[in-house]
Amino acid sequence: MPVQIRRWLEVQGFERNPFEYYEADREELLASYFVEPEWFEALRGDPRQPASAVLFAPRGYGKTSQRLQIARLCGLEAQPPALVVQITDYKWLPADLATLTARDYLRYIAEQACRQLWERCQSNPEAHQRFLEQPHTLLRLHALRYWASPPPYRMRLPEPALAPETVAELARAYRLPATPPNARTLVEEFAGHYEGLTDSDLQTELLELARLGGFVSLYILLDRTDEDQWTIHNPEMVLARLRPLISDLPVIEHPGYAFKFFLPDVLESLFAEHRVGRVGERPPGYLLRWREHDLLAMLARRLQAYSQPAGRVTRAALVNRFQDLCEPGGDADAQLARAAQGSPRRMIQLARELVKQHCNLIDTPEARISRALLNRIIPQPVPLLSLDAEGFVCFDAQRDETLQLTPTDRKILDELWQRRGKIISKSDLASKIYHKNELNDIEALEKAIKRLRSKLEKQHKYIDYARHAGYRLINYDPDR
């Protein structure tokens, strides 16, 4: 009779299933096993001197984990903290993207930020007192939130706690209709003031309110840009959604603001091809890649975080390696990391499937995962491609002199190798190979790559085509 997964994990030393989830926003212990890339500090920045940035990564490589870690470290855990607005849902965008502007983003950001500021006032007496001591700022907070909120939700918003005499005084000060009947009317009247503000003035206003609430800056984190039915296979749609904001340098470089974009890697070449702003320079761009030793470090930390402490004094983890769950005589961790092909999500999915299949096969919770099951579930490692100093193709660092490559083959491989892991658009690659900029260059390139693939890809794939974006080298040796 199969053993329940939960029971098997308990016997192995886990308090809960370390492979139950592979989505970062569902993992409560993410901070315990987060592995910082070498450029993470630059991407995160300092809330006291905020700066915008872009992170590119393929799906499943951990963009969301980077976003959540930045939100945690720069939000309320920071001293002083930034007010963090996370944008992961884009249903609020207008149906006609031709009308979309940075102003639409600022309106949404203002609504989300004002909501958080109001919640901050309810939970933080000091922040609440600061607003109460300056009634005009309390009016501005409520009015800005009213202006930024979609019309159907405006009437549900809370009313500011302002005494009648204060309402009358504020109405006179801002030259609003004399003696409004209540604070809500005052808010509605004052909200019209924001319609006439420039984008810069609007950002300044929101920043002043945030600082009164105890925040030093605003961090705007945009993620999951390609995960709905309109964008999942359409990077051009993602580009259309983001272009009005990411190309508006005065908005994303406004003092006191940090816009952090967590984007699919296919957009990097599209930004360059369509000349969208100065992405990669202003704001700077980073590419998320995972080497095998990084994946191994993450897997070890994850196992340690989820396993029970071995003792109350040292609190050393019972499980330090995946191999600890397997029959002796192998290196299951290295197998998992190699099979993941650079994707943390794929590594966790493989481990999850191993545990599931193992528990279906055994009848005692003490049984370890067998070598046979490991070899059956985990794909055979793909020989990693590289080019040596003389331009010859190598697989797992061994030169393959049997390949008969033409000069065009070598040019294509060299361009892909020089930008390995990154997508090169068809037009860019064709111009570098043929130097003619003729219309039929694209067709010639497609035929040349098809021939090159027939030589390289006997069993494994090395040249990937990203729809609407271009070509990239995959399964290459990152250490060469």
C-alpha cells in the first residue's frame, strides 16, 4: 500500500513538504533559502536613494522571488522603509492600449499607495497622529485616494475624521464652496484639484503624503506582465502595455521613486528593436541566470529551512542534501541541478515528482528513494555546448571535430555564443551575418539556422526560437 507523502516526509525529518509549492508567492519560508545573485544589491537599491531598474529572466527562473525579497527588505523591514506598491494584475488597464499613458499607471499607483497609507494610519498610532495634527494632509490623502479610485468604488471609501469647524476652515483655505455639509463633500470637491496636476506634481504630492506616513520613498514593483490570456504567448502585447511607462524617463526617474520591472527575457531584444526608451542603460538592466552551484545552494537552504531541527542547542537541520533522502552511492543533488537547466522551478518540480512517485511505490515510510527511480524520473544530462579559443564546437568541454560547419554556421554560432543566454532578434542577427540589410536576409537566416540545427541537434536542443522575439543559445556551458 502506498505511503502518504506527508508521513514519509515526517519520517525523513520535515515539518512540512518542501516541494509542495514552486510558486514564490506561496512559499512562506522564501527568505530562508533565497540566494542573492551578485548584482542583487544593485537591483534592490537603497530606499533612501531609490533608483529604477529592470530584471530580465525566462519564465520559471525566479523573477517573483526577486520581487518578493526586494519588497520585504525595502518595505517595513527596512529602516527607514519604502512604501512598496506591487503591480501583478493588469485588469485595470484600458481596453484600448493606444490610449494608455504613464498617467494611467500613476493613477493606479496612487490608489494603491493611498490605501496602504490609510491602513498604516489604522495600525500605527504615530503615523495617524501626524495626519491628525495636520488636517489638510488628511484631506489630501482622502481626496487623492478618491481621485485615483475607479468611480464604482469611490462611495465605499472611508470618510476622514474631521470636525465640522475643521471642514469649514479647510473649505475657506482652499476656496471650495462655503460650509460644505460634510467631510465627504469636501473630499469630492478637493479631488478635482488632482486632475489638473502634472505627472511630476502628482508624484511629488504622493511622495509627501508617504513621508508623512513614515516612508522615505516609493518602490513600484511590476511583475507577472506576461501571465494572462492576452500576454502569455504575446510579448508584443507586453511591450504595448509597458511602453508608455518604461519609456517615460521623467516619471520613472522622479526623485524619491524606484520603478523595478521584472520582465520576461524575450522583451530585452524587443526593447532594443523597437527603440523603447533606453532600457538597459536608463534604467539599468540585469539578467537572471542560475549556475549549477547556485541551484545547489538554493536546494540545500530550502531543505534545511523545511526540515526539523536536530537539537535545541545547535538547531542543525536534519536534511542538508536531497541525497540524504536517497539510497547511498550517488549525487542526487547534482542530478537535479543539472536536469533543471538553469530553472529553479524545474528543479523543484522534478524533486516533487520524485517524492510523489517514490511514495506510490513503497510500503514503509523509512524507505529511501532508489537509484532506479532517480534515473527514470530525472532526464539524462544534456551535453553543454561551448566554443573553444579556436572557434570549434565543444560538448561538455570536449571538442567535436566531426561537425562540418560552413563559414555562415560559424558566424551564427559565434554571434549566439557572444550573447549566450540572451535573445537576438532575427533582424539584428541577419544584419550581423550578411551585412546587407536586404529583405531576403531574414529568409536566408531562417534557412541557415535550420541547416545548423540539423548538424548540432541530434538529440538535444541548443538553438531556441522565442516567438516574436528571436533566437538564443541554450544548454550552453556557463563556466566557459
